[in-house]
Amino acid sequence: MNKKAVKYREAVDELNNILEDLQSEEIDVDEVSEKVKRAVELIKLCRAKIEGTELEVRKIVKEFEEESEKNNG
């Protein structure tokens, strides 16, 4: 995977490009394996970002609910 942090949108765009390449009749057989490996890396990255965001949102909502309970109760 690239050393620099890849943003979610960049990863999705790259995945779409890889998909287009793999569907192309002009793709070189030697490239297929590398493209699939990169796609798997990007999918893992996207999954991790989604899970991290989900946890962060749950934490924010929980803190908000706790604060609301303190103020109302």
C-alpha cells in the first residue's frame, strides 16, 4: 500500500478505476494479479475507515445522549 494516507474517496475512485481496467479487454495478463492485490488493500482500507467512523459516531451520539440526560434530568 502507498506510504501516504489514502482518503476514502480516493480509495473508492481507485477501486472504480481498477474495476474498469479489469473489465477491459485490453488489460495485460501480467497486471491482473497486481490490480487485484491493490483492490484488496483498498477494500480493507475502506472497511477500516467505515468501521472507525462508525465507532466515532456512536461515541459522539452516546456523549450527546449522556449530556442531554444530565441537562434534562
